[in-house]
Amino acid sequence: MDKEVDSPVSDQNAVETKTDVVLVGAGIMSATLGAILRQVQPDWSITTFERLDAVAAESSDPWNNAGTGHSALCELNYTPENPDGTVEIAKAVNVNEQFQVSRQFWAHAVENGVLTKPKEFINPIPHVSFVHGEANVKYLRARYDALAGHPLFAGMEYVEDPVEFARRLPLMAKGRDYSDPIALNWTENGTDVDFGALTKQLLGYVGASGGIVHFGHEVTDLTKQSDGSWVVKVTNRRNGAKKVVRSKFVFVGAGGGALHLLQKSGISEAKGFGGFPVSGAFLRCTNPELIDQHRAKVYGKAAVGAPPMSVPHLDTRVIGSKPGLLFGPYAGWSPKFLKEGRITDLPGSVKPDNLLSMLGVGVSELGLVKYLISELTKSEAGRIDTLREFVPKAVGKDWELITAGQRVQVIRRAKGKGGVLEFGTAVVNAADGSIAGLLGASPGASTAVPAMLDVLERCFPDRYESWKPKLQEMVPSLGVKLTDEPGLFAQVWEHTSKVLQLDTIAVEEASVAAV
């Protein structure tokens, strides 16, 4: 049963205010939803609360995510191999479709002043799948055969020739033993996305157009009222001052912190959900000469038995107009649900309604447990050895270990299994649409726009139809699968590429800017 009471202000010193919308968390999800709402319902008041002192300081920070612009062009976990040797592409197509929606919204936002300077947040970079070994080469050829004829994956190339490999990926070619066969799926028109910069621009627009953003303020409780509104209790982390906000709608975009708040809300839809935290670490290159020898996002295959989150990748990043290079991820573990969280986060999330789900995962995900143990015991030399699969001549002095953000994987009830671990994102909303939240991780940020459009459709069914014309201005393919409309895809691809300035090579510009 949902927690539903009329709550007076319990602390007489607390300040009470009213707003139409509360956004919890100043990350990419809240910023995206706030920007869309400001377009379709400009008369609504929007108040954002962020527990830290900056925008995008957790999972949306550019060094806390790989910034791939996940569109399934290179991520092999989206194209599993079937028992008969064919490759399943349905998930890859779905992820790509979602990213096209994000691109369309960003382009519309640039054209209408919501976003400025697209080069600050999105840049072109090749997306590449890399494998070695005869069996993996055979798989990658089958993947290419399955994807290359698809409209959303047109232009993909298949490369086996060592000379061509060395021309395109010189850093990965030096010292490589080609008696072990290699292969690439190469897509020239991939992107690198700085979700931190994107979030700052979006939330800046929300604030400049009348929204209020409170930093250093933590939402501590959510209580539903009999009229369907919510009492949101907030604490100023700097001075301890209390605030109570009454809101018609609440969106919990708090990353790993979302589960706790949805549990506190008492909505029945959040019952049974659990979360398993996994921290990430990357090796960041400190040698400019090496950075200049690699201009691509190259994804490999996860080790046998390892979870999808462990897929290794050597990533060119463009952050602050400067190219960088990182490799990972290396998994770590902490009971915290946020990088700046509390060690009580995991035990505090265990409730009677999700206990069986949590215990079930402990039994069903022994591969994940084994993987985490192996990662936690890995030495610095061991991490460099792993890197050498991609960079054969890698030496430790050229790389530094950085801690990335916490990822809280969704644990969901499953019949006969207690609970299962899900690698993806899940929107959770109350039946009456008064509150919603986002749980999970990758592809996460890259699908922020379709995820938030989903929130609007679920939570505002009485308004959604009237908003649709405006939403279709932002996303011309809204309600249409681009897979089924290759002509429309060609139009929106050309338009978004032009508006987002994806027809120029950003890392070359970045190299000049960095001199």
C-alpha cells in the first residue's frame, strides 16, 4: 500500500514552498526532463535539488562515464551470438533507435537556443569493434553481415588486413603479433559525448528560463498527500537548514540514490526492486604522443563468464576541447550507491519486499561475484597486462588509474528465481503518474531523451496528446521506427549531423586548441 498521508511541517523552523515539478538530482536525466517540460509546459514552475555542489558531479561527469554516445555501433554485448553462429541484432537496433531520438532533440535544442556550442558536448569519432582469435573473427564477420545491410548501420566496414589495421589504429598495431588473427567492425560516423557539458547547458537553460536550482541540498523524504501531490523534505547540507516543498510531480533522477528515495516514497511500483553497486576504474593516458596515435572508440569482447559491464574499451574522449584517452573498465566494489554516497547505502536498501530478490541474485550471479573478486585482487601490473590486449607496448608510466562513478545495477523480481540482475535502465512510476524515477546504468545517458519522453507519456497521459505536436517538432521521428522509414532516417541523420556540427573532425580541432 502506498504511503499516503497529509503531512504537516514537522519542523517548525522549516521553510515551506510550492512548485509544480521537483527534480531530484542535477544529472543528465533531470536536466533533460526539465528542458523538455520547459518547452511543452512553460508556465510550470520547476525546482531542482542536488546534494552536491555542482551540476553533473556524479555519473554524468565526463570522467565518470565512457561518453560513447551508445548507439550499438561498436558494443558487442548488444549483438550476442546465437547457437547456430548467426548474430542477434534486435537489441542493437533498439539502442540505436533510441540514440537517434536523443540526437534529434539535441539538434532541435541547438536550433532554438536551448543548447549552444555543440562542439562542447558532442564530437565525431569512429566507433570500432575489435576482436582477435579465429572464433572471434568468425563471430565479428557474422556481426558485420547481420548489421551492414541495415539502414541504421549503413557504412559499417569490415577489416581483417593487418596493414589497414595499422593505418587506422597505430597505437594498437605497434608490437602486435598478427599470427593471432584480428578483425574490426569500423563505423566512421560515431560520436563522443561529454554528458557533463551537455547537462550543464540543459540545466543552465532550465534555470535561465525561470527554474530554481538548489545545490548542496539533499532530499531526505517523500510523502504523498491525499490530493495526489507530494511533500518533499530537503536538508541544506551546508548549514543543516530544513525545507519542505509541496509539488504536484516529482522526478527522481538521482542516479544510484534513486532507489532509496523511491523506497521512501512508498509507491507499490518500487517494491521488489533492489540494487547492486559496482564501482568502475579506468586507466587514463598521460602521454600526449600516445593520445595522438589513437582516434577512435574501440570496444572488445568481455571475457568468458564476465558480465556485460566488463566489456573492455580504449576510448578517445574530447573534454574541454582537449582530446584524451582512457582504457577500462576495471571493476571495484563499494557498498555506496553514489561515488559521494554512504557505506550504509547497500544494507539500507534491503527491505522485506526485496530481500528474496537480493538473495536470489547472490545465487544466480556467481559469475559476477567471481569477476569482482578477480578484479579486486588485480595488481597494477595486472591492469597493464589487460591493457596490452589493446596496446601491446603499454607501459605503466604512461597511464594513471582514475576512479569512475558508481553504477547500481537493477535487481528485479523474477518468478522462480527470487531476483535477477538487469544491465540497463528502468523507469519506475506510480500508477497515478505523480512520481517517477530512473534506475540502472548503461546505456543510460545516451538514451536520456527517449527515457524522459517515456516518463512524460506514462505520467501525463491527459496532457501528452496536446504536447505531441511540440514533441514532434523536437523529435520528428516520434512514434516511428526509423528502421521502417529509411527515407526519414536519411533526412534526420543529415539534418542532425549538420546542426550538431558532426561533419568536422573534432579531435583535430581539439589538438590545435590544446597547443
